[in-house]
Amino acid sequence: KQEVTQIPAALSVPEGENLVLNCSFTDSAIYNLQWFRQDPGKGLTSLLLIQSSQREQTSGRLNASLDKSSGRSTLYIAASQPGDSATYLCAVATGKLIFGQGTTLQVKP
Amino acid sequence: SAVISQKPSRDICQRGTSLTIQCQVDSQVTMMFWYRQQPGQSLTLIATANQGSEATYESGFVIDKFPISRPNLTFSTLTVSNMSPEDSSIYLCSVESGHYTDTQYFGPGTRLTVL
């Protein structure tokens, strides 16, 4: 059974810091891995999708990596801003999306 | 990309009643999904809804409790039946336009509180 774990559960950093969010999964047989952002009381916004054959994807200040063999992905956020404050979810696609519990990020001005 | 709307955005309901949530997409999509997000928890897939066939339910979810309709390629409904306070959650629909290599797009969610 596929399980997705995100560490840490919560993170608070001062504005301007670079940070890394971690995601691990137990079964490497995935189609892709996606990172989402969820603002309080809102739906999910897709940030990055990494296909199973890819190693990383970049969008602006965000960079996501994927190491299928070790069952790990990281989301790197450069020069964090207060507007980055949200919950970040990773999900693996195995015929359906299986989500981690999320990391709640607070960026302090 | 796909733009998804959900109605209602939120509701407060009494125990024992039912609520139907609507999901509308701005383009034709093959697969639509319904998720539940309980307070403080991550998302759990309830069922997959394909047009012209019965919905496929995940373990722990049954059609009598969560009947789903998918009358066309842009619309779906989820009904939460005979509600109890444990059904208080955010319900989200999502779509995937192609195979599992594509991004899933999510609606804004319906926040349900059952008293």
C-alpha cells in the first residue's frame, strides 16, 4: 500500500530564507509526483508536476526534485516571501492521487 | 488548464439531512474525482466519476452514502446522504484531462458543517 509522508509538518521561517520541504513515498511505481499549494479554506493549486522519468522541475522560485529509487522528493523555495505562507501538499499518481499530510509554512515579514 | 467551480462554497446542515454538491468544468474532461478533506487532515479520494458509467468508490466509501452523478463531460454531483457531524469536511472535485501523466486541477471546495 502506497504511503506518502511529509516532513516537517510545520515550518516557520523569516522572509528571504531558502527552504526545503520533504516528501517520501513507499512504492516507487508511480506515474508522477505533484506538489500543490493550499491556502486556508481554499482548494488546491498545482505548483509542479514531475513525471516518473524526470529528475526535477522548476517554476520561478520553486524547484522540485524526484528520486524514485529512494522514494523521495523535495520542494525547494528560494528567497521565501510572506505570500508563500500556505500548506504544501505532495501527491503521487499511481492510478489515483495519494496525498501526504502536508507541510504548513509560515514566512514571517 | 481547467477552471472548476463548485456549488455551494459552504453550508451548515442538520444531522440526518442530505446535501448535493455540484462541480462544473469549463471544458470536457474524461475523468472527474471527488475528495474529502477532514479537519486538519489531508485529502482522501472518495470516488472516480466517468461519464456514462457508474462511479468507482474507494475503500471505506459506499454509493448509498455518497451517490455520484456524471451526466456529461463537464458536470458532476456528489451527494452526502444522511449526514452526521463526522461528515463535516471540505469536499473537493478535481479533473484530469488525459492519462495519469497530466496535472490534476482542483475546484475551490465545499466546506460542509453538520450540526
